[in-house]
Amino acid sequence: MTISAAAPAREVLEQACVAVGLDPSGAEPVRLAENQIWRLPGQRVMVRIARRGQTTAALREVRVARWLAENHMPAVRLAAVGQPVEAGGRPVTFWEELPPHEHGSHTEVAQLLKRLHALPDPDPDLELGYLDPFVRISERLQAATTLAGTDREWLRGLHQELVTAWAERPHGHPDCAVHGDAWPGNLIRTAGGPLMIDLERFSLGPPEWDLVSTAVRARTTGAITLAEYDEFCAAYGYDVTAWAGYPTLAGARELRMVTYAAQHAASNPEWAGQAQYRVDCLRGRRGPRPWNWKGIM
């Protein structure tokens, strides 16, 4: 965090808080990145400032949070103010501060997803939109300036192959509401039980997409063991790797992880090695899976 980064964000924060009757004095920055998070001490409110142009997404996130609350789904809750609001051209939302928490376990992730996927079909007025597993891939590749041009072209080719495969994927389980980014940092553990957070990618789509994240953690990145993955499958009641569409969805998830690292390596040189390593893995330069990818951020 820098003074130059915090100053304009604070101006937006103050405008938004005044608009809904909250006191911005003493606000503490938690994360100043593309989406900025601030804490209002003493009010138990977190303020999320999204990127410009994300008003529609912010509206959807608010609707999703209300729908989850109506269906008694354990998830982050909105603060009791009218929202979203716009300040400085950016959409701002307000959330109840989370209790102390840590990443959820693989079995807790499975249990939350099983409960989510069993919810009744959401009302069309919720306007979830359909899952796009390739959101922002092109922009990330454009920003991935630490990668050689030949690697970026290869990734663009892989992107197009996967888009085609996604459109032609075999049938699986019926579409339902999906979290969209279901990893243990977004399905957390608190003293009161697991909670679902970060609703930005919520959409309608194949439930397999939510399950692929954990399968990739076992089979691609090595973040969990195969025995732990078996526990995940037992808790959910299904092994997505047995589905014929798994390679396509896993490929999309891998590509997202590679381009995410490559995008951020452009402004954080310490991540350039990990970004290149992930590319090398996909290109067959580092042997077979799992590849033991390291986290960034």
C-alpha cells in the first residue's frame, strides 16, 4: 500500500460512507488492489470498492447476498444500508465484518458446495448470468509483459481451443447456482462454522465447475493429497474427475491460474518466476502433473 494509492481510494470511501450514513473517520485499509477493502472500526462494517465499470456486477453481488440470506445459506452478509452506491465512478458495497477465520478445509468446501448446489433454482429476477470460465483471460494475457511473446501466443491458442471445447462439452449435472471461485480462501472456517465469501463470480452454470477447483488442487498444483481429494469427493458425493468434461474444465481453471500469476508478475517482479514456471508446466517443460505451484498474493 502506498500513500498515492490510498489517497484516491479514501476519497471514494468517504463519499460512499456519507451517502449511506456511516462514519468513515478512522477507516483502515485492508487491501488496496483492483478491488479495495476498508474496515470501519467500531461499526463492524467492511467497505468494498470495486473497479470502474463494475456496477452491474456489484448489483448482482448484492442480489446474490440477499438470496443466500433468504435461503439460510451460511455466507457473508450485507450491512444494513441501502446499496450499492457509486462514488468517484466506482461501485461501493458494504458488508458485515467477518469473525476471526481461516481457510476452510477441503471437506468443509465440499459440504458448503453440496448445500449450495441443492438450493432451489433462483428466481430469474436475480439475473445471475451464465458462467464464463474464461472471464478476463484475454486482458490478463495482454498485461502479461514478463512472458515471452511466443509463450503468450501459445497461451492464446490454448485459450481458443478451450473455448471451443467448453462450447462442445458433454452433459453433466443440471445447471444450478454456482459460486464460481470455490477454493478454501473463499469458503472459510469460523468458530460458528464454515461461511461462503467473495460472491463476485456467482452465476448459473454446471456444478462441476465448483468441484474442479479442488480436483485441480490435487491433480495439478499438489496443494492437497489424493487422499484428501478422496475425502472431498466422499463429503460431496461425487468425483468430477470421472466426468468426460473434466479435462476441459480443468484446463480452463489451469489457464486462469497461469494468466492470473502472469498478469500480476508484470507489476510484482518477485512473482515472475512462478508465472513462468506455470507456463512451462502447461507447455510440457516440467514433466507430468502435479506440479507443486506456489501461491501468490
